Amino acid sequence: MNRWLFKSEPDTWSWDQQVAKAAVGEEWHGVRNYQARNNMRAMKVGDLGFYYHSNVGKEVVGIVEVCRESSPDSTTDDPRWDCVWIRAVRPFKRAVTLEDCKVRPGLEGMVLINNSRLSVQPVSPEEWEIVCRMGGVEP
């Protein structure tokens, strides 16, 4: 199982909105970056990801699960763009900010720190464990 990070601006699509979709989940549409798209194409049902509020907050607020693998993005007719569906699994007890991650030993190589503009990114097993513990949840 792989681990990921999904970035969303909370004033566009927030953690609370994701939670409200329950087990059905939501299409992670609108991604127009080839690297992020390729990351979604690599995802499998059951993969977990961090839900990250970008711009406002800049913090990991919960964990999501891929509930449908990559398929054409319904928001465009352009066949180059795919997306997955994700559902909320659980919130963090404490949000983990980007600033917290930047100073935490073991997270120096995290994509979030080194390529903060990438909207869908991989997370290593070690990074997953560290960020989960920072957020007060079991990895």
C-alpha cells in the first residue's frame, strides 16, 4: 500500500466537505499537472493519504483513502486528465502545519517541503509515521 498527500484550498473544498461525502467519497478532479496526474494513476483502492489544507492553514488535517482508482476527470473533455475518488477516514487530533514539518527531523526530504506546489504527492512510510504521530493518530 502506498501513501500520498492531497492538497486542497479549504475555501474551495475543505476537510468538513470531504467528511460529509462519507463512504461514497468525492472525485479528486481538476488536477492539471502531469506529475500529480501520474501519481493518481499509480494509486490503488485502499491507499491512504494525508488531507492537506493549502493556502489557508497550510496544515495536514486528516487521513483519506482512495476508494476508486484513476479514471477520466469528469470536469473536462480532455483525455489527458484523470482523477481518483477519495473518502475521509479520520481527522487528526492536532493539525500538523507546514512549519512543523519543516523543522521536524526525518521530514527533510518530504515532497511537501521541497515541492510545495505539487497538489498530489507521494509520502514515504517513514514520513507517514512521523506526521501521523505529530497529528496524534496511530500510523
